[in-house]
Amino acid sequence: MRKIILLLAIGLVLFSTVAAQNKETLSRKERKKEKKEAKAKEVASLIDNKNFIFTAQQAIPMSGPSINLTSDYNLILAVDSAKAFLPYYGVAYQAEYMEKDGGIKFNEPMSNYKLDLKKGLYNISFTANSPKDQYNCVLSISKSGYATVHISCNKRQAIQYSGSIEKPEN
């Protein structure tokens, strides 16, 4: 009789422990799902407002290995203009005489802006015409905020960057 009572008590303790773990696991999954949905709404809002900052974490040149970036390099979209401060690694077909300011740098109005949503990815394309060159930019942004930017221009080989988008501070 004592053995039966002891086995029932052990079974009850084990059952309550397993039930508590399942409840905790479910709540963790639910919190993770809610967090994911909130991030997707935030990303959609940033893209709809055309107001976000792409922060580059890696440069991927057409030739050569990818390069991890340690400094702050970004592409800022602000309603109707784009501002870029990105490093450049690749082949320049035409270089300016005595140019000391390398990289991809512009602060120009966007033209030919186009937004598509395909297979859960936002695809944004636009053109920025600066006095030095014409930049064709294509952004692919996931609902979680991770993004790639492909930039091609007339005087340089194309380059791609990977990183994430976020809300501007002001």
C-alpha cells in the first residue's frame, strides 16, 4: 500500500512539472510570435513612410571576398530624398582627377521610386542623380528588418551591402 501511494505521489510531482514546463514553453512561443509581429508592423510602417536608415554591416563587392564593416555606414531614405555614406570596394571605370573622397556618397532627391512586395520581401528601387554619377539602388527588406542594398552606377562596378533597417532617431 505504501508503495502505491509513493508511486502516485511521484507521478503527480512529475506530471505537474511537465505541465508547468509546457505552459512556460507556450508562453515563450507566444511572446516570440508577438515580438515578431510587432517588428513586421514597424518595418511596414517605416517602408510606407519612406523614412528609415539602412545600416550596412557587410560589403559584398562583385569581385573578391565580402568585407565586415566596423564603422557606421548607412543609407538614409527620407520621404523623397536619399543620403548615402557607404564604403566602396571594387573597380572604378572612371575616376575624378585628384579625388580624395572615395566611397559612395550622395545626398540627392530620389527619382523612379518603386515599391513591390513579393514573397514576404519588400523590394524598393530608385535612382539618385548626383553631379558625379547616377546611382541605381535596389533594396530588398525582410519583414524582420534585415536588408540588402545593391548599388550600380556608371563609373564603377556594382556593389552590394547587407545589414538592417531601423527607425531614424529624430
